[in-house]
Amino acid sequence: MGCRKRAAKHQLLRVMAVEGECVPDPRGALPGRGAHLHPDPACLDLAVRRRAFPRAFRLQGTLDTARLRGFIEERADGASDSQES
């Protein structure tokens, strides 16, 4: 979504729009229309800058991405910690 690069489904993070907020759906279990992006803060920044979330979910206005950003950054920090050890 953000960087527009293709990747296998297991490499992407599914995102859902729930009550005006972008919510991570790592197991892909939430019902409804979802969007996929790389679990990378840079990819998320591009998606926000391009206003890709409202288009993907076919919604008007902006969506809060704070929860999604926290999830992605936490995951990125965990990945960098495991690479250092």
C-alpha cells in the first residue's frame, strides 16, 4: 500500500478500519475489507502521506494510525533486537 512493492501475503501486515482507526490484523481474522502493507515504518509513512488508507477502505476523511504505528514500531524494534543477539 505505501511503497506499492509486491510481496508474498505472509510478508505483509493486514490492516482493518475499525471505528475511524486503522487497526493491525496480524492473523487476518477480522471480518470485512482489509488492506495490506509491509510491516515497516517507512512503508506506513508513505501510505499516510499518499492518503492510501481511506481509498483502500473506501471511506471519507482521515483515519487514526497511532495504534497501527505503535504495533509496527514495536515489531520493528523486536526484529532489530533479535538480529543484534
